[in-house]
Amino acid sequence: MDNSPLSHSSVSQRGLLSVSMLLFSVGSLTIALLAGAKLVYDIFEVGLINSLDGLATKAIVVGIAYLAGWVTAILAIRVYGNLVLPFIINLYIWVILIAVCTLYLLILQRLYDQQYDMMRYAAYVVIMASALGAMVGLHLVLEGHSLRPLSVPLLLINLLQLGLIVFRYVFTSDAQSAYLLYDLFFFGAMAVFSVFMLAHIGLLSPVRTRVTTTFDRNSQVIRTEE
């Protein structure tokens, strides 16, 4: 065993980098999630029209914060072997899932009321796609992580949406048939996403393989240098 001061220094530097990346990743992802929640709150509570001022800039800033945390998390886990961060990332995945389910229910309420225009409907689709993308992105950070357990609550809400669609257009007299296409599109997109999560047919396997190969190679280079 090499007990030279240089060896101890290398181990210490590696541990310091791992801890630093842990703090940076958790901080960046927390900031991104809180800022994203604030944007969604403004859209739903303040109103889409009142939130349009600077909305694109805010969304870009949130995306940059998320990307910084995502990249740092992969480096910390795949390259520097951080053992704490996977637990935190898994916790964040479940937090995002709860947020997705909450958003889904809020959107269902507005779809059922049929008091939205095309701009608001597009905003609902973009918000849901962004939230699901954030969840899948963190899923790719973890090796061997499965989306199957996460699909169960989404499938239950899919069933609820189907029931609401049938009730709205069959058992109520004031339903506007012009909104049916929007209801069916949203239901179909969410159902397909949920089924793919449950089936685990490997659509993300090439992306995961690419990420794993790239960062494992970098990990081997760093270990060689040490």
C-alpha cells in the first residue's frame, strides 16, 4: 500500500471535490425546483397573461440552474463515486413526482371547467412536459433506477381523467364538444407516457448507455491520474 504524502493528498482532494459537487448539485437543483414552482404558481394563481412579462427569461434561468445541478450530480456520482447524492437525487425524483401529480390534478380541474383558450392550454402542456422532463432527467443520473413505481400514481390519475371526460361529455348538459380534442390529446399523451414508464421498454437505454460510457471513461482517467 502506498502511504506517501502524495497519495493521502490525492485521496483528500478527491473527497473534497466529491463533497463540493454534492453541495453544488443539491443547491442548484433546489434553486431550480423552487424557482420552477414559483413560475407555475404565478401562472396558475396570478394568471398566464399577467405572468408573460419576462417569462421566457425566467424559464431559461431555471433551466440553466437545473442543468448545472444535473451535470454536477452526474460528475459527483459517476466520476467521483459520491454515495450520499444518489439518495438525495432519488428523494428529489419523488418530490417532482408529487409536484407532477399535483399539477396534473390542477390541470384536470381547468380542463373540466372548459374555461381556457389555446394559449393557456399550450401553457398546461409545456408545464407538464417540463416537469416530466425534469423527473426523467434525474432518473438518468442514477444507475439502475426504475421508473415503474413512479408510473402507478400517474396511471391512477389517467383513470380519473378518463372518468372525468366520460362524465363531462355524457352526463352533463353544458359540455362543449369543441374541447373534446384537447381533452383527448392531453389524456393520450399522459397515458402513453405512464404506460411507457410502467412497461420499461428501454426507450431511454441508448441515452443512459451513452451517459454511463462517457462518465465511466472520465472516471477511469481520473483514477489513473491519481
